[in-house]
Amino acid sequence: MIKNIKYGTLLSLSIYVLIALISILYTNTFDLEIIKMWGFGVTLLLFFGSFPFYQTVYHAGKVSNPTYTVHIPPDEHLHDKVQKEYENTKKRKEGNVQGILISSAAITLLITILLAVI
């Protein structure tokens, strides 16, 4: 969790530095309004990027065309083995991209709000 926040902070700060550099190069001034606008747009993109759209589409497709064949092994130890393998595939990995994108989007949104107050 702390690792995701560190990477998210680094990503959001580098995004704002990049936006500021692009703003200075194109307008030859430090225009805070453009930086706030583009920062909010990047925040929306980061939030959309953090959602697991693949899983949503995959499970929605399974619901629309269900299969009713469920394989249950006759032996209890085989059933436990299949259950453990299934649980291992569902566990989340540490430092996943989704957590980094969510923390980066939240920090970027916070920076955008702070810039709007200025």
C-alpha cells in the first residue's frame, strides 16, 4: 500500500512537471489555468485507467452466455486442490498497476484542487 502511494506520488508530480514544461514551451508563460485544466484531464484519464474494464467485459459476457457445466472432482483432496488453485488466481498481487493509478489520480486531483484555490 505504501509502495503504491510512493509510486503514485512520483507519477503525479512528474505529470505536473511535464504539464508545466509543455505549457511553458507552447505559451512562453507560466499559465496556471492551462496547468489546472490539463491536470484535471489527466486525473480523469488516470481514474478511467484504474478501472478493470477487461474483467467487467469478461464477466458480463459470461452472464449473457452462461455455461452450466461445473466440474467437481469426486475425491475430496482433488476438490481442495482445485479450490486452492482458484483462490490463488483471485488473490491480488502487491504493487499492482490499479492501486498505483488510483493513488496517482487521487494525488493529482488533490494538487488540482490546491492549484484552484491559489
